[in-house]
Amino acid sequence: MTEERVKAYEEFKNSLTNAPCLLMPDWKLPFKLYIDACGEGLGAALHQTQIINYKPVEGPIFCISRQIKPTEARYVAIPMEFLCLVWALEKLHYYLDGAVFDVITDCNAVKSLLNMKTPNIHILRWQIAIQKYRGNMTIAYKSGNIHKNSDGLSRWALANTPENPAWVSQEQHHIEGIFVTDIGTEFFNQVKESYQMEKNCHILCQLLQKDCKDP
């Protein structure tokens, strides 16, 4: 055998005996979604921990990135991270729809997106967009030095063009109506608790309950 054929055989053997760079998704296991945004772009890496060679190994399943649009360049750090989360959920919906997953971010304020009381038009749109994931999604903060995957993707993001599977159009989408469907009891419990925590609302609720009990 020639040296070239021996080299090709060794590469083929290594490919068969070593774990792949990208894992195949297992929907019976939870996912991890790493997100990061910067002034140049957005990045997201979908990971999962699987048993490989009898050991738990965390590896990537899918990675996406895109450069930000001119209209998004005005966003400050926190809204940019919100935007990154919504964009990642939209582009990775095939993997995350109905799945249990953790969102890993280096921006602690992202955890407040779900429960923000007085959102502006952009935040309101994003809150509506992620409602379907509420019951299965947990948002966790971790220091930025562990986000080398999504951090690198955002800083060297692919161009936001149709050739990029993670691209978005330049058009602005306006909210024409809000339809609330399939919201779990957790949402209503949070609404109820918010009334109980507000002193004046709590007094008003007690008065209304008393009036309703009287014949």
C-alpha cells in the first residue's frame, strides 16, 4: 500500500472509532442552549450531555450565528441578550419544541424577561414569542468565561444573508393582536401572587371577596 492509502485508512479508522464532533439529539434527555450577543452579532450553541464510552460527555448538536441588523445596532447590552434568546429559540424550534432545556447566559437580567411588568413594544413582542417554552425552559446565569462557544459565534458571526440558515429579514413585524392559548397554571399563580404581594391590591381583593360572600 502507498503512503497516501495508509494515511487515508488511518483517518477512516479514527473516524469510525472516535466520537463525532456533533452529537445526534436525544429528545429523552434535556438540552442546554448557550446564548451570547455582542455589538457585532448573535451566537447560540445547542448542547446535550450523553453517555459516550460509558462516561457522561457534553457536546454540541447545532451552532448558529448571524450579524446584527442596522436597526438592532441601537440596542444596549440587555435588550441585545433578549433578542439573542428569542432568535435562538425561533431558529432551533425543531429541536426545542416540547423538549426540556436550560438556557445558559452570561447576562443575569435575561431571567427577568418572562416576568417583566412594564415592557416596551420590543420586550412585549419577545415575551409573547417565548410563552410556548415557559413550562420547559429554565434560564440560568453563568460567568462569561465559560461561554467560549456562543461567545466566539457572536464575535465572528456569519453574515445575515439568505445563504445563512439562521438569517432574519430586514422587515419589522408589528403586533396586530395578542392571543393567549395554552398557558399553564404556573402563569396564573404568578399573577395571583403578584396581587397578594401588592398591599393596595391585596386590600382590594379582600374587600371584593367579602362583598361576594355577603348575600
